[in-house]
Amino acid sequence: MRIVIAGGHGQIALRLERLLAERGNEVAGIIRNPGQAEDLRKAGAEPVVLDLESASVEEVSEALKGADAVVFAAGAGAGSGTARKETVDRGAAVLLADAAERAGVRRYLLVSSTGANPDHRGDDVFDVYLRAKGAAEEDVRSRSALDWTILRPGMLTNDPGTGLVSLARSVGRGPVPRDDVAAVLAELLESPDTTGLTLELISGTVPVTEATKAAASAR
């Protein structure tokens, strides 16, 4: 498969790129900063320099030509203000979905967040983030031209992955290593039965492959 990852230099994205490349996939990562290109190459991914906050649908769809799947793993980052939650966490996710439709790429994975809700209340930056993620989810769910899956990880950590997770429509709150988030995303890309599902993810006791199969069968 050829897989294009938006937010290609993110902590989850770099882990996912390595996993996918090791499995023999062709991987590309969309980045804004050309100075990050070498990090992607070391991870086994082709860097595509494109600013999703200013690019047109046509430019993004050109970058997606020939892809079998896209993953939205971009984020404005912890130090960003409220405006970029809207332009990146919502706007860029919607743009990628528009471009995927235009390029004829059906498989779309959206990395969201536990608690994402377009109607979430509050004025703190994290509240705005949850609303933006929720609005992105709502937009993606409305698209019949996409075979979408939404993944909502819990609190992200840099602890080594265990390969053991809890993955279902609702799992409650808890932490999860970024290693395991990447492993679940890699598995979801090979699991068409998870199309149309919104899944929550935290650390657990079930191996990733088994957890993914169980989540797909529990429709």
C-alpha cells in the first residue's frame, strides 16, 4: 500500500512511518518545515513539503495521487493558541478529507482524542481543541465517499509500548503510549472491517491485533 500521513513529523506519525515502512509499505509524510525532511527519510518515509493551513484542495489532492490510504495525524501542538486548533485540528483534517475525495482515496484514518465533541463547553485552549477535534470527526462521518475510521486515544505518553491495549467504542479514560497508538493505526490500515467506526484507545490487556479484530466484530 501507499499511505500518506498528514502531520508527518509528529511523534505518532514518525512511529507509524517506521512501522509501515518495515511492513513493506510505501509511505509519505506531509510536513510544513523542510528542515524535518531528513527525519522522515530516516523513518522510511518520503517527505512531502506542504502547509495544510494554506494549501489548496488541488495542491493536497496532487500529493495524494496514487495513495491507497491517508492518515490525519497532524496537530497544532501543545504550545499553540486557540486559533490554530481551528485551522489545524479541524481545518486541516477537513481539507485532507476534501483532497482524499478529489484524489479518489477512500481509506481515511483520523487521529482524534478522547472527549472530542463539537459541543464541548469551556474557553480554555484544551476546550477549544476538543471542540475542533469533535467538529473534524463530525465532518468526516458525513462523507459517504470515504471509508473512514476515527481513533480516539487517551492521554498520550512516551512510555515504551507494551502491545497490549483496550480498544472499543467506549473504554473510559486512561493513558496510552504513542508506540501503541502507532501500532493500532498500522493495524487499522489493514482492517477494512473497521470502516465507519469511532474507537477509543487506552492501555489494556489485549494484544493489538486481537483488539482490532474484536473491535471490528463488535458492531
